[in-house]
Amino acid sequence: METKTFQAPAIHCGHCTTTIERELGELEGIKSVKAVQDTQMVMVSWEAPATWDKIKALMAEIGYPAAS
């Protein structure tokens, strides 16, 4: 299992964190997702078939691109 913590600068409210957790949580292979409004950080753990590229692509698709 892989884990990554990254910033999503578009997070501004509780709705943002709920959306991220729900959308990423539906991606096959995602084991846990926690988005934090105050720090704009997202912690995600996954295993195959999920990949970091799929996670980044979904984050961008839902309007919360991961900071590089």
C-alpha cells in the first residue's frame, strides 16, 4: 500500500473536503482519504489498481488539482 500527503490549494470549505473524500473514496483501490480544510492538505492511501497518476487526474477533474 502507498500513502501520500499533498496540498490542494482549491480547498476552501467543508464542502470541498467532503467532495474530495467522497470522490477519491469511490476510486477503486483507495483505502483511505482525509482532507483537511485549514491546511488544504489531503492524505490518501491506496493500492492497485489505483495509482498516483489516477489520483492526480481525478483531483484535477473534480476541481481540486494537487499542488506540484
